[in-house]
Amino acid sequence: MRTLSVVLMLALLAACGSESSDPPAKDGAVRTIDRATVTDVPAGDGPILCTGPVRESAPPQCEGPVITNWDWAKVWGAAGEVGAQFGDFCFEGKDVGDTFELTTLPRPVGTCGTQEYLARASVLEDGGTFGQGHGPQLCMGGIRLSMPPQCDGPDIPNWSWDKVTGESRRSQTTYGVYVVHGIYVDGDFTLTRPPLEPQQFEGEVPADALERDFKTPCLEPDGGWFPKDRPKLDEYAVERAAPFAEKLPGYSEVWIDQQFNEGTENDPNKIILNVRVTKDVKGAEKAMRTVWKGALCVSKATHTEAELQRIQQETRDMAKGLVLSTSSGDDHVDVDVILDEGGRLQKAFDDKYGAGVVRVSSALSKAPSGM
């Protein structure tokens, strides 16, 4: 099967292995090459930019300038083995005397000229364990904690498990976590560079999602949050107080601040119970004191819980298939999407609800340009 694959690749290279038919640029001028064969043979001068027909040898051979700064480790889509590699690519570069110098990293043919994105995410292929199975997908949003795990996301049409490390296999499912570069077009994520395990990546890895701020907005009261003369609360104190808070007029949300709780359990005597309402903060605090004797902060909200839930649903409808998840808290709605290209979704939400009410987080972020 491997021999057949090489033969097919050679036939393809012979048919379309020469570079763009544009006339050569002046020495030192950057030019764009939409499709060119690059081949590197043992005992040769190095990676050659084919400027004429490609001979159907194994590996293929051709005539052309040596590419002085080519690095196969940064190229995705090459065939062959180390020391005898080849493939078709698009890139930009310039002629320097009798050689050629890249000014951009090579990409698979058809991916140049499109915005490149970066993500840190799981890649998962289901060989048929669940349902009909699927090819490699970039997991975006939550991963279902089954064994093997499951997830949803865009297909990666040019993924190859043979060219990556760090994967796990269970039953018919293969998966791993990687930093990936690629283009997102028509719902597919096409790789433009070799995937890396997170510890191999030297750049800045994008954050997974927006983080919730659980800090207490109230100033510390006289006597501190936990005065010594306060009666001890039992372990069910929060379970009684939270449902009561949800029935307050203008209720927005309730949460606990654990910054003083050193253990893993929620000790009601070491937490601050937070409640937000849209009206009558003092009245809400007085009411809460009938069921909660511990540290308490009641603060003002702009939106009720019902309003935030309505906004969540509306944002899902507006963003359609791009939404990965929505949540509410901090008196606003967080919307995690695959990609908010050009910030168009954020602008639409700002126009509809006001700045800061909806926060958009993209799983894909623009990759830095350069070599």
C-alpha cells in the first residue's frame, strides 16, 4: 500500500510539479508561488525548488535553485523519508543569486492566501465505537468524559496520526491534545503546519476560554468577614440559603467565594455567600439574614437571571452553528464560539445588548505571521 501511495504521488508531481508560470521576479524581490514541487534527494545539494519537469524517480528529481532556509520539520504534507522528501507547496520567497530564500513558511497547496489560525485542543478520531464513527476532528467545546472520550468539532481533512506523537488509543478511538495551525473554511480545519504537543510548542498558547471571576465585590465589613463571636454554621447552611436567594425580587445570581477556605470542601464558616439582585439591595440583604448568619455580600445587578437566560438563547440563535457553549455570570453572558472572524459577532452583540453584556471567546485565534 505504501509503494502504491508513493507511485501515485510521483504521478501527481509529474503532472503538476512545476512552479507558478509567472515570470521570474527581479533578484531580491519577494514573489508568491501558488504551487511548486520541492524535492530533497540523498547526496543532493538540499531542498530544490523545481522550475521544470519533475522526473518520475523515487524520490522524484528536478532542476532548480536550492532553497537555503527550508526546514522539513516545519512543513506539513511532505512525502518520503528523512533525507529523501518531496511534496507540493505554496509559499512566498525571493531569488538570491542562484538560490531561493523563503519569506513565509510553506503551506499545503490551496491554503495560502487564507488567514491562518492557532488553537490548543484535543484531536479525536472515532473509528466506529459510537454510532457511525468519524475521521479526525478538532474538539471544540466540552469533551464528554466517557472512556474513550467523545467530542464534536470541525473535521481535519489532512490529519495523519502517523506524523504526530503523544496520542492515546482506546478501543477504536484515537485522541490527543495538540497545538495546531490551520485555516478554517466551510466548516473544516485544514492543517498548515505540523501539530505539536503543548510542551513542544515554544510560542504563546491561546487561553481555553474566558474565566469567571468569583471574587466578592463588597468591601470587608467592620470586624472582618469572620468575627469570632459569630455562631457556627452547620454543613447544610448553603443548601438552605441558595434556594431562598433565588426567590428574591430581581434575583440575578448566587455564588460562593472560597478565597479564605483552604480545604477542598465548602466550609460554610470560611466562605462568603454572594447574591446579586437588580433592585432593593438593602431589602435583599435583610431578607438573607433570616436564613444566613455567615459572611454575606449582596450587590447590585443590571440583569435578572431570566434576562440573562433569554440573552443566552438569543446569542445561540444569532451565531447559529458557531456556538460551542454559553453561560451566564458576573452580570453578563459568555459565548464560546469556534471563530468570531473579524469580531463581527462581538460587534453584533454589543449593538444589540450594549458593550460588555455579552463576551465572545473564539476557540481559534489568529496565528502570528512570520517564519
